[in-house]
Amino acid sequence: MACAVGSVSAVPLGLSLPEVDLGLKAGIASPSPAPSANAAVKMPLAKATLTARTIHQFTENPSWIENLFVRENGDILMTMMWPKASLYLLKNPEADPAAKPTLIHTFDNAQGLLGITETAPDTFAVISSQFSGLAAVVAGGSAIWEVQLQDVANPKIRKVTDLPEAGFPNGMVKLQPWACRSEKAKAAAESKIVLVSDSFNGLVYSVDTASGKYEVAVKVPEMDPVKGAALPFGVNGIKVMGDYLYWANSDLTTMYRLRINMSNGSAREGAAVETLVKLEGTAFLDEFDVDEDGTIWGVTNADNKLIAMRPQDGSYEVALGSATSMTLGGDTSARFGKGPANKRTLYITTGGASVVPVNGTVSEPAKLVAVDTTGYLRI
């Protein structure tokens, strides 16, 4: 079977869509030459008007949901970055549209939670940080935790490690997805290594959640924030597909990838960073997910957009939202649902445009929305 991250199959970049056996590729082939940074504008997509369906909206303003993870049973875990470091679980919203989030745990000595990923069935790693204000991390105040949810009513929680050197630990992904275990990959899969992006310092850590040991796995210029930026954010959302690390650079509004060693996440010897998509006219690029045909769906946070990107040719377009719309106000993260019925449903969390209010004044409580992306499949 294909090695997958969440619902994402590793799709070769050098193939046109008719040649791609959706969901069945066992890795990523050598790509075509990287597209020009200025190559991208409109995508040849089946046209449809996408809409966002609000699943749940919190009540406090400001509030900020930073990240989410969709479990195999369709339940959704959400990390709150403000005003509390709280982890919530929402029962499968497609099975029970009236379901409300349940508080799993609020972490002490932290004001916010960030990235989350599954390290083993029903076991998750979560980033916590101390904040002095919205998006203002306190130096030396970050840590990684393990949350076991075999019994949701009685979660088992332990600290994995502190991250005192981290500037702004942000995105997180399992290095070897446990669902892809083969005999050859079993040792790596059971190492429980996660990769963690540091947006301020422009690097990715490799963290062993079993031992608590960590090290810098990748630091390349394409991960750096822009010098002098008001909010210096470099590498943000990250994913592992095949033996490639994919990331979004927020300040550069660019998607990149790099071939890595699956034992520790470090760059392969001789591997070069590949530029996949460069966005123009967008202020920020945050988290992202990838569908079965290889389209990258990225959220922009600062200007409330959902961008559909094709790394095969570097093209992109705004699929939903705008700088003056609250439909996706301050969108922070995106993940596809699980299973045949929901694999085209993109769940998006928001921060309510708290940091960059729409029209300078309008914000709202954080929310979780669902977008059916089926209409944007190529025909």
C-alpha cells in the first residue's frame, strides 16, 4: 500500500494526472524540473463554488484554535493556542452534526497548544508553549507532551521533553507513519520520532518521543524567516510523504520539499531543496494538507484564504475566502477527513482573525469549518 500521512498518499510530482493511480503510489518518483518561482497563476480545475460549513464555533473572543488531527474514526482533536492551552475532542461531526467539543485536558504552565500528530494508535504528541500575548511565545517556555487516548474519559498524559532553545515550535508530523509499517520500516516506525518546525529559528527538530532526546534535523535557508519582518515566520506547516519532507515558509509564501533520511529526519546526502509553488499576492502561508491527486490545500491565516496549489506545474488559485471575508477568518490549519465518505472534506480551524482583524476591526471567536473540495477535482 502507499505510505500515507493522515489521508494523504505520496503522489509523484513528475506525472500528469491521468498517469497517477490515486492512492496507490508507493512513494514519490523523481520529479520533473522544479517550476519557475513565477510560473504559477490559475489552475485548470473543474469549477465549483466552494462553501464553508461551520461545525462548531467557540464563544470567547479572542480565541484561537491552532491545529487539528482527524482520527481514524472521524473524531477531531483540536489544539487551542489562546486563551488556554486546552486540547479538545469533537466526536465525528459527520455522524453526529450536533456534537460539541469535549475538553480532554488543559496543560499547566502554558498558555497555548500548537502542533499535534499521532505517534501510535490513539497516542498523540502535542506542543505546548507559554505566551505573553497572541502569537507571542515566551523564550524557553515550550515543551512536547504525549497524550494517550485509549480511554478518552481518562487520558494518560506525560511530558516528553522541554524545548528551551525553540523560538516558536509550530508544526509537527510523525517521521514514519505507523500505518505504513513494513518489516523494513518497522524499526523506524517504532522509534516514535516526530519532526517539529521552529518558525522563528528556521529549522526542524527531530524528537524521539520515547526517550525525550532531540536534535536539529534540517536547517536550510529556505526555512528561514524574512529578516526584518514584523512577525518573522519561516518554516511552518510540515508533512512527510514518501521519503520527502514538505514544508510551507510563511514569510516567503512558498512550498518546498527535501529528501530526508527516514531514520532521523536529516537531509539525504546530496539532496537539494526543491521549490514547488511560490504564491504571489498572499500575505502568509500557514498549514496545509494534500489530497489524493497531489493538490496542496494551504491556509493563509493573515488574509483568510484557502489556496489550492499544484506542485506538478507550480500553478495555484484562491479556492475560498478573501482578505475582507470572515468565512475563514484567520484560518490556521487544514486536514482532510478519513474514509471514503469524508476523504474530500477539508476541516479548517481558525483564530477568528484575532491578530489581523478584517477591515482592521472585525474578529470573532475561533471555529472549525468543513469544506467539500470535490468540485475542485480535475476532469
